[in-house]
Amino acid sequence: MKGRSALEIMTGAGVLAVAAAFLFYAVAHGGRGAQPGGMLLTAQFDRIDGLVNGADVRIAGVKVGSVVSSSIDPQSFNAVVGMRVDRSLRLPSDSSAEVSSDGLLGGKYLSIVPGGAERVLAEGGRITETQGSVSLESLLGRFIFSVTQMNQPAAANAETAAPATAAPR
């Protein structure tokens, strides 16, 4: 400790200050907060794997809001998602929502596809046409199971066919 110069201590403090400034900026401008003036909407899904509070709500890939809550409906045991979207959007009442993924390893977001109805959703409205998230693990499991099922009959046929083709002595 005696060998540390004032310059090393000042450099370390400067690095920590810059890191703290970057952290503050990322938290303040990360876009994960709720839209305070947005319109609150809800939607019910069969599954929302990976969709968290603060996730984006997008239309045509453009962020228009964020997810503010998620809970379970005690009657249907479906997930109920609350979201705040830009109030200036006049979403048709027949709009649909789906849980989408940013990529293979990316996060989840809520994608809204506007419908064509004349009536628009009001504050507290519900999007009724929904599609839940697709589990990548479930898809891979089904694929592996189907491949093994396809290979089993071929192996079974080869075993039963081999003794039948051998000529008796």
C-alpha cells in the first residue's frame, strides 16, 4: 500500500467514475421503463416463456410500448399480460398480439399486428387474438424424438430381414 502513488489512486478513481456514469446512462436511457402517458391494454396468453416486465411492445418492429405486468387468471390459468402503448396509436379492436423472440438467444418481446376493424381499443381494452411463445426446447425435443422414431422402423426391418435372407445349409 505504501508503494502506491497518488497518480495510480486518481486513475483508479477516474475509471470507477466513468464506469458509474456509463451504468447510470444505461439504466436511465435503456428504454425498459413503462410509458407513463401510454394507454394500458391487456392480453391473455396460454404461455409467455421468457417475457418479462419491461420487455418491448412492438408494431412492425418499432417499439411502441412496454410490458408492465404479468399474472395468472385464476379461472383459465392463462397468463394475463398488461402493457402500456403509445396513446396516439389508434389500434383496431381486432388487433392480435404474439410473444416473439429477438433471435435464437435473444430476449422475448410482444408483437402487435393491427387489425382492420373500425372500432379502436380504449384505455383498459383487451386484445383477444393472441399467440403464446413457442418453446425452443420443446421444438428441439420433438425434432429429436421424430428423428429417432423414423430410424427405429428401419433398424427393426433390417434385423427381421437378415435371418430371412440367409440360406439354410
